Amino acid sequence: MNIRRLLAVWSAKFIGFACRLTGKQGVTLAGQIALKLDPKILTELAGEVREKVFVVCGTNGKTTTNNLLCSAIEAEKKKVVCNHTGSNMLNGVVSAFVLSAGMNGHLDADYACIEIDEASTVRILPHFKPDYMVLTNLFRDQLDRYGEIDITMNLLKDAMHMAPDMTVIVNADDALSAYLAMESGNAYVTYGISEQVFEESIVNEIREGRFCKKCGEKLVYHFYHYSQLGDYECPSCGFKRPDPDFDASNIYAGGKLAFDVEGRHITANYRGFYNIYNILAAYTVARTAEMDLKHFNDVLYRFNPQNGRMEQFEIDGTHIMLNLAKNPAGFNQNISAVMEDETKKDVIILINDNDQDGIDISWLWDVDFDRFKDADVNSITVSGIRCQDMRLRLKYVDIPSALEPDVEKAIQERIKNGTGNLYVLVNYTALYSTRNILKKLEQG
């Protein structure tokens, strides 16, 4: 046994244990130390996965899709390595493998389900070559970190070239993702929704994929699902939405989700139309990898999206939903999920501008906050470092809000004086701390 690998695994496990004792996440630190002690550790441990390695990329939905895929595979009685926490850069991926390794330095796993940040793919794929990549969607996200979408697409294209034998599982309804997969040279499998689910939306959403990546002509859409997702074609060069290999039909999105695919009826006990895409993506990649998924509906019944992705809490008689909202497309879908709930509710919006959030918060002006007027919202409280900016944004659409920079105080006040139905929408760096607050309050 390589002494460096043993030292790296033991050190990572000690750091992970110490961080848990002190209430800190510590996942990326464990991976960072392990990689310094043994630069080959990710390659070697990934090589010990007995069957397939899946990676999940895309602007929105990575964590939910990846964790759902992991749960579906575990229901097939398989052992899985997974970065459940959403730590999706190089150190976080290393940590997922080393913390899953035994004290002998070896990995006992049939599959690996690894979420990867799009910009980190070119740093991670030199260490191992996945069998499958899921590409959920490509939206504008953190302009000061990623730049325009073209930069992200170029990075993903380079990553796909690093793994020419990898099959790409792609959302056919996103023109940007579909174009990338079709032009990559990799084998690809598509999923999507071919039927129009909603009446033509009056929401003036920002549509990132309006122009054909092949020739530059403006795309013609037969209908939209949301943002740029829908049924599109180019009137000039013939580029168009590919027919999905896994096509969801008979869509229902209300207090629960339901759809049919491959003659199966799929149901889930949570809301948010965008989650149909997440469920369909996980289903598609598992079926493409020739899994039966006999227990898929059972998995969905038990599945509580964690790490702040539609995660639910019950505190002193108040039902609380925590969700991540970090870019215009994601926030608009959060608003849609709130509107699916026809009962009266309170909303807390927390906006930070730390480095991981992106210090440019101009994206708030591309979110359709005026839709909250039709959502039977009792109150909106703004919180976080940029709470004043959020309050100003709401003022411009004539929506009053209360100001409370301390999110714990805001939550406690709404538990005491609210409707008993609370949505907490936060951007990235607020997610972990807010979740800890809610777990602490829930445990009493």
C-alpha cells in the first residue's frame, strides 16, 4: 500500500471528524490536504470504482439531480460515492472519494455520482474519465466569476474532449446544452418535455438561448417551458431541438409532481416544475446505464431534497421550505414554486455578495419579483449583506418589505407572528449557515 495514500486518507478523515465536532463543514479542506499529501489520490481512488462513474454539470439543478441519482442507485443495492454536500470543485470532489475510502486506503464502491462545477471540469477530468456526464442546463450565473455563457460552454467543450468515450446526457429543451452536446463529438442521449405544459407566459423572462449557436440567427420558439427551455428551431441553418430519447408527458406540477416516461408513471411529493427536469435527468442517465429502477417511485417518495434545495423543516407549528436562489432563471422558478402553493405564506429573501455568490448582484433586476403580487404572500422580509439592495428592488415593483439583516431573527419573528407557512430563499453563501439555523431551531 502506498504510504502517501494512507496518510492522505487518514488525514482527511481526521480533518472531517474535527470539523464535524466544531460544527464546520470542512469538506474542501479535507480534500485539499489529501491532494497535497498524494497528488495521484483522486486518479487512483476513482479507478477503484467497479462499474460506472457519473458526473453532473449545469447551472441549476446539479445537487438535486446528483443526490437523486445516488439514491436511485443505492435503491438498486449498490454502493455509491457521492459529494452530497454540493462541494463541487476539485478539493470537494477529492474529499468525496477520500472520505468514502476505508482505513486501508482503498475504495469499496460500485458507482460514483459526482457533481462538478462547470468551470472546474477542466481541472477535474484530467484526474479521471467519467462514463457519463449529465448536462442539466446553461443559464447566466455569476457574471463576475463565470463571465458570459460562451466562456462556460468553451470550458465544458474542452472537458468533453478530455473524455471522448464519455456519453453526455443532455437536456434537449435547452438550445445551448443541446448544441454543445451535438457538436462535442461525444455520444449523447437526450431528455425533455415535448408537450406544451403552460399557456404562453406573460412573464418577460430573460431568454439566454435566443440566438442559434450554429449561425447566429434568432431562434424561433413554438413554446417555452421557462427561461430559454422549450421547443426551438433555427429558420436559417436548420438547427433544432432534437427529439428526446426520454420524453416526459402528462405533466402535472402543483402540490406534487407527476409525469409519464417509458410507459411508467413517476410521482414526487414536492413542488417546483423545474424539479421534473431534475427527476427526468436522473432517470435518463440511470436507464441509459441499463439500470431497471424498479424502486424509483419509492425513492422519490422518501426523497427529501437536502442541503437547502427545497428542504423542509417543521418548527413550532410553522412549515418552512428552504431553497437556493442564485441567478435569474433559478429565482424565477422559486417564485413559480411559491405560486404553486395556494395557501397564504410568508417569504424571507436573503442576498449576500461574498466571493462565492458573485459580488455583482445586478442579476436581481432580471428576476420577475412583481409576480409575488399574485402569490397570496402575507409578508416579505429581506435579509443578508445586501438586504437594502433587495428591498430597493422590491420597492421598484411596489412590493413592501420588512428589513432584518440577521436571518435568524427574521425566521424567529415569522415563526412567532407569521402564517405558519414560510419560504426562505437564499443565495449561495447563506445556504449552509441558514440551514444550520433551521436545524438548530427544529431540534429545539
